[in-house]
Amino acid sequence: MGLTSNKVLALVVLSAVLLFIGTVWLWPRLARNGWRAVVGRIGVLLATQVAVFAAVGLSANQAFGFYASWADLLGGENGQGVVVDHDGADTGGPLRVVDTQQVNVAGGARPKVGGQIQKVEIVGRTTRIASPAYVYLPPEYFQPEYRTRTFPAAVVLTGYPGTAEALIKGLHFPQTAHKLARDGKAQPMILVMLRPTVAPPRDTECVDIPGGPRTESFFAEDLPDAVGHHYRVGKKPGSWGIIGDSTGGYCALKLAVHHPGTYAAGAGLSPYYKAPIDATTGDLFQGNTRLKNEADLFWYLKHRPAPDTSLLVTSSKQGETNYKATLKFIELVKGKEPTRISSIILDSGGHNFNTWRREIPATLQWISGRLGDR
């Protein structure tokens, strides 16, 4: 059974409850003197605590999508590679569909009604970075009257470490996009959902690391190229947007700022504005001061020409540590035409899925209004 299985969670919770009851029941017998009683007390307390901690950990992982599998949790993930031939033969290009699933909406079993989610493997033509992703296709994509239509697309990024599945199961991006389009509040869009961690377990912060993964180039060039060659995405400027939360939010803003010709809009949910350097990132810049400065969005917008793109940032007055930095960022961008800035500021809300679920409908409406399908 998988790490994210509800059966695993239920089994662990049941074990914790039974161990707790057993500990209470057996405690009078174990309260005696003697080494056997002492060992018994240690054993039941240890077993109960392990079960409780496991239940809490699995529940947190279900809610926040930190790890997708046991291998992912234990650092043994090795499913990145995809074979790509370079002999000129048409093997389907840099994107390969490996599975499909229905959208969790009424009529979701029929793509013409519910749309479809396709699990894909993407290999960058220039960066050689390989990454799994999920692509949500709206119902209109399968309807005969729209067979020649192209659609706007939005890349959706998780935080770090994050899992792409969490964007579907925890944050409900496909379901929300489906409902908004059905209600006429947003246009039908293609969503490309993945995590920014394309070289796990390293957190590359969407940076082109000297001598390392060229993560920024993957998201700015290879990903739109691969998706655009496989799906009916608009070809003209203004067809692509990008959304992310936490680390993904920083990446979304940076990619829109650095590459406005690719991303006409970028939305950061609870973002930060400067790439951190810590144990998970390693040395991102290898002493390159220019790269380090350009990864700081405050520095970039002060020292580089203002990009022609739209930005959305979110925070809350209570519960988010980025609140003051977000207000400063808004003030900075307001004076940097042609860059446009919007915001969602909640009264309260922590750095978690519940907060982001409250912001996602308005975010999808916002980005829908800034993308074209021509």
C-alpha cells in the first residue's frame, strides 16, 4: 500500500488507538517492580508513541503533500529518467503521456463533460531535465465544436518538497478550474501541474545553477515547448501564465519577471522574493554575483528594465511571515510600469493548504483574465 493510501492511514490510526487502550488496560500489571515490568512499560509507551507520531505524520502528508511515495520519503526516488531517441525519428517529442484519470466532478468519467487529467513525462530538449507532471485538459478540449481551438495554459507549481498529486488531491486545481469555467467566471484553460523540484532531493529554486541543473531554462523554455508541441496551446504571446505556492510562488513570480515573453502573468501564493541558501539548496550560484542578484526580485526590479507582465501576490495579516515583505513588493512594483501588480491579502491564514484553497478560485479567475487563446 502506498504512502498516501487512505488504508495505510486508517490502519496506523487504528493501531494507535488500540495501543493506547491496551496501555491503559495493562498499566496496573506493568506498575509492579522488577525488570520485566520496567521493560513492559517502556515497550508499550514506545509502541504507542511511535504509532501516534506515525498517524500524525501520515495525516500531515495527506494534507500537505510533502512526499508521494515511500521511496520519495526515504530518499530513494529514481523515476526521473525517460529515454529519448535523437536519430531524427518522430517518437512523440519531448512529452509522453503515461496514464490518464478522470476529474473528480459530476460526469467526470466522460472527458467531454469533466475534462481529463493526463500523467506525462517531460524531457527538456535543451536542458535534458526530465520531470513528471499532470496536465488538466478542460471539457472543451474534447468537444467537436472546439476541435480547432487553441487554449491558454497555466503552469502550476507546488512548494518544496511537495508532490504534483497534491495540486489535484489537496488543492483541487482541476476541480476549481472546471467549476469556474462552467459558471462562466473563467475561460477554459490547460493546467500543467508539477513540482519545482526537478532534481530531487535538491531544492534548486528555479535557478540555472552553474555546472548543475538549468532549472530556470527548463521552466522558461523547455516546458512550454514540450507542452505546446503536444497540446493545442495558443502560440502567440499572452497564452501562458504560471501559478505557485511557497517555493513555487517564488518561482512563478521570478519566471514571469525574468521571462515576460513566455509568461504573461505570474501568481505567487504565499511567496518569498529571494532564493534562500540552505542545506536543501546547496550553493546555487557558485560565486556568481549576477545570478545571485537576479534571483532577488527586489534587486531585479530596481536594477533591470521593468518587464511587461502581470503579477499577483498573496499573504495574510496574521499567520504569514511574508506579510511585510509582500507589502514592500507591492509598493515597489506599483512604480515600475509596464509591470502590473495585484494582491490577495487575507485577515488571517497560515502557510498551508487551507489558506491556499481560499485563494485559488480568485487566482484562477485573475490569471484567466490575463491570458489569451489566440
